[in-house]
Amino acid sequence: MAELVRDFQKQWETIKRGVAEITPEEELAQKLKRAIALNRPLRVKLGLDPTAPDIHLGHTVVLHKLRQFQELGHHVVLILGDFTARIGDPSGRSETRRQLSEEEVLANVATYKEQIGKIIDLKKAEVVFNSTWLAPLTFVEVVELAAKYTVARMLERDDFGRRYREGLPIGIHEFLYPLIQAYDSVVVRADVEIGGTDQKFNLMVGRDIQREYGQEPQVAVLMPILEGLDGVQKMSKSLGNYIGITEPPKEIYGKTMSLPDEMILRYFELVTPVDLDEIKRIKDGLASGSLHPRDAKMRLARELVAMFYGEEAAQQAEAEFVAVFQRGELPAEIPEISLHPGEVNPDGSIWLPRLLVKAGLANSTSEGKRLIKQGAVKIDGQKVEASEENVQVRNGMVVRAGKRRFARIYLQE
């Protein structure tokens, strides 16, 4: 753990970076001043449920805040919710979430540590699984925990209240989720808990339950939900507007370059380690026109790739982006697709939308037709206009769909 930074103003400015809300703010100021006076780091909790195998950039917003607390010298407690993941956090849900099996959760846990370790220093963090203390709870202890909160208070939560009014099912186990997340705070004696704005109710329940167990309540540090590549809707795999941190470097770089200009500073602030003074210089440069948005995005793309893959990979990704998208050259590596003679017509041609699917450039022929109509498909650099035409397969021909997807086609003999 880093030595505790004794400068309150530096602590305060760093902690407030990018936050949506600190509740209650005055309590956090008091906790920080006391921590500095006593040279006693705060215990800062972040709970993550491994409900999916891979993390995207939106998930890293809270991890970056945890890293900042770590760099300020505080004791970070990362709780991997292998127990709570099996219940499923109902936050923002309009229906009961599917419960994961133990096997699914363990498979996801296996990849989480490696990915999280790209953001925070796991060697200097306390990493725990909440099944350690939740699984041994007796039924009597669960009932005692449940007795500390009321149904009326649970229904104050927006999604629960809405579902109740609309007559939609609410499982009793869903009421238990905020309580056991709160119990996690009791067990680790959290001074601060970090979460997204959609987690506010759960974090505030944590304050109430800590009081019930005779502890000083935690302060909630709430981070905004990161918008995806469209700059509008939250980053989501289901919406396809995400940057996965395990994607190849050139994908991370290329996707970052597709961001709307107005998202540049927000991404710098929320998902990079670039310091605040440097971000201010970038902001001033963009405002004055001395820094082109393209150059700022290239810097952002380099920062993201370097964080996940190292500086050399970032330089290679940038060099390929410049070659392909600014000079019109082909990528250094293009996936090769081999077609069986039975997959083409007797004359060696194939319906182009079907070729796009077989080459992995479209998920369906309807998507392939849409890409062609949008002018997003090129064969050997020539744009294809008609979606209904057959194309003659030539060994080594390069098919391109959109800005970043390429395939080199071969016909088996």
C-alpha cells in the first residue's frame, strides 16, 4: 500500500475527480481529515459481481476510482461477489434477473482478477470473496439481518416501487440483495463504498445496516454511468456500443477513434490515469483550437491500449490505424477465410450478403444487405453498390465491411 498522502486538498481533488455524488460529502471530509491526523488509511470497499466473463470500459469507471484511493494511500477492499452474483443485483431491472449457477459464477471469476489487475494493484489490495462470510450464515442470522429493514423502505427503491405498482413479480430473494451487500460492508468495516449511480439505494442501505451493527456508517462515492461509443446510451455489449478491455489493441484503438468529439474529455477523466492538470491542458487546447479533436482522440486511444497491453502495443495500434484509415493501406494482419467449392455457385460466384456472413463480417444476410446499402462494403478497395448481385470469388481478394473489419477470401481446390 502506498504511503498515505497527508495533503487534504490533494486527497479531496483526486477523490472528487469525475464523481456524480458523494453522500454525505461532509462526512467524507471529516473521515479524510481524521485519517490524515491519525495516519490511519480509510477502508474503501468496491463490490463486483462476476456476472459476465469479460469487462468493458464502462465497468472500469469504479475501478479507476478505487485505484485513485489506492494511490492516495488508503486500504482498498475489493469484494468479488461470488455469492451475490448467484442472486443477481436487481438494480434498474424491470423483471426478475436470472440467477446464475455456481459453475457460471466460478468461470467468470477466473477471468475477473486478470482483467481487474490491469487497473488496480492487486498485490496491494485486499481481495476477498463474499461467499467466505455469506455462505456460513445460518437461517436465524439471515432472519435477524432481514428484521433490520422494512418492506416499506425496500419499496422506496425506484425499480421495486415501479414493479410493485405495475403488478410485476418481485422475488423475496431480490429484497435480500441490498441487505447482503450491506452486510458485506459490516464484515469489512467499510469507511467508503464506491458504486455507480444506479447503486445508490444499495449503498445507502449499507449505511443503515452498519448503524444497526454499531458501526460508523460508510460514505457513498457514486460514479456516473459511462456512455458508449454512440455518446448517448450507456456502454453495453447488448447495444454493441462498447470497448472491451480484452479486445485486440487495434480494436480498442479503432473504436476509440470512432467516439463523438464531445466524449473525449469525459473518457479521459473517467477511464484513464491521465492526471487532472494534463486533462485541463487538453481541455484548453480543444477549446482554443490549438489541439485538434482527432489528435486528442489518438492520445486517448494510445492511453487505453497502453493501459491494457503496454506502450509498444499502443504504438503498433496507432501505426496501423494511420496506415489503414489515413493512408488507405491494408492492415498488417487480415483474417483468411477459405470457402469450400460447395459454398459457391458452379461459376465460382457467391451472393455477396452470404459471403459477408461466411467471412464473419456480418451476423446475418439481412445485416449484410444493410451494410451494402449503406456503402460500407468494399472488395479490393472498390465500393459495392448492389446488395442482390453475385460476386466472383478470386483467391486473395480482400472484403471490407465498415471501417475496421476485413477478410481475405480463398477458394479451396
